[in-house]
Amino acid sequence: MKKTTKNIFFAFILNSVFAVIEVIGGFFTNSFAIISDGLHDFGDAFALGFAFFLEKKSEQKPDAQYTYGYRRYSVISALLTSLILIIGSVVIIYSAIIRIINPEPINGLWMLIFAVIGLAFNLLAFLITRARSSLNERAINLHMLEDVLGWIVVLIGSVFILIFEWYIIDPILSILVAIYISYHALKSLLSVVGVLTEKAPKDFPMEDYQSKIKAISGVEDVHHLHVWSLDGNLLLATLHIVLDSDLRLSEALKIKTEINRLSKDYQLKHITIQFDSDQASCENCQMAIDSDADNYHHHHHHH
């Protein structure tokens, strides 16, 4: 098992056990903030379970079925997690609003005790999962941080309930926690959608990269430049290079090496280059120019 996988597995066990304790504690103290934290932890445990399974899967080397390897699996796990957290948050907000309308008494002392234990527990989990590299791991570490914050909130709430008996503060806190969770989950969801729709990574300097390639001697033009990512980290690119028509093969290969070297600076892990001697020699360039929808249909129905 890789370090990542071990971390995830550990955090998964921690969260699952704790989610159960929280829900029991929430009912026992009648505190909604604790129950909402519990739900959050269930969401996390679920996310971690997925992440554990998928990180293992995504560590597999590319094979005939998955020619790019299994990196995308971790994106799917991030997708499911975000959805679960968003749904959970909606449920919490709804229930908390009902609670605000008819507040119920809460056992402040036990709420405080739970908050202290919860804080210690989650702080530990946060520190253990602090390796930040993949989208998945970052998401997990973020969850841990959220849990820590969630417990600090519960702690403050329990003090207020103990001293002033402001029971209404409890559902209000749970709504704040839920809004916070769903905000982050939505952000994560958007980045997942970006990866799945092959969006170019937002900080990739496309123009810059293109002009550097054009500057290489012997290169007349660059087109069909595609840059995308498998998992939000690993970048891939494909591009067509129009060469001066009288170049020798050895010179063309030199250009290729040059482009490969250049691409390393841009964090590109895998590049596919197609050489064309002029615009006409590139069949699908022509297609790209006239490939509006009707043409597309024409081509396909006549085959």
C-alpha cells in the first residue's frame, strides 16, 4: 500500500467509528449541531471509503482496457463525495429550520464534553492526512479541516448553551456548518466537471506554450493543440505541427525532442505529436474546418 492509501484507510476507520459515536451523542444530548457534524462525518467516511478503493484502483498501471491508466477513478470518487455532502447539507438545513421554529432543550454539559473529544479526535485525523498532492487527498484533508472547524463551532455553541441556555444557537450553528460544507462541495463538483468535460486546466498558459513551439526553427505552424487532464493534476497534450516541407526526418525528430523538452517545463506528462508538411496534408484539419453539425450527419449517414 502506498502512503496515500494508508492515510486514507486510517482516516476512513477513524471517521466511520466517530460518525457513529456522534450520531448517538447527538440524540443523547439532543444537539442538532452534533448530529449535523455526524452526518458530515458519515459523508467523509463514505468519501474516504471510496477514495481508498479508488486510489488503489487508480494506482494500477495502464492496460489494454484503460489505456490512460486509472487516474480518472479518483475524479469519480470526488464527484460522488461532493454529491453526498450537498444532499446531506440540504437535509440538515431543512431540519435545522424546523428546530429554529420550535427549539428544544439541549444538554449543554454533555455537548461540551463531546465537543472536546471530537475536537481532539479530528485534529489528529487532520494532522495525519496532511499529505497534499492529488485532488482526492486534498479533498480529504479539507474534510478533516472542516471537521475540526465543525467541532470548534459545537464547542462554542455548547458554552453559550451552558451559560445562557440559548437553545436556538444549536440549529443556527448546524445551518452554518451545512452551508460551509455545501459551498466547498460545490466547488469540488465544479472542478470535477471541468476534468470530465476535458476542460483545459485553468492555469495552463496555452498562448505562451503555443508561441514557444512556433518559435522553434523549422516549425511553420501549430494547430489542434489539446491540453487536458486525467485527474486534475496529470496533464496531457496532443498537437499537430506543420513543418517546412523540405525538412529531413532526422531534423523533424530533433524538433520533436525540442518540443518534448519544452513541454516538461509546462508540467505536461504525456504528449502526442503529429507532423504535417502543410495544411493540406492533414486530413482531419480539413474536417475540423467544415465539421459543423450538418456535415457531421452527412458524413455518417452515407457510410
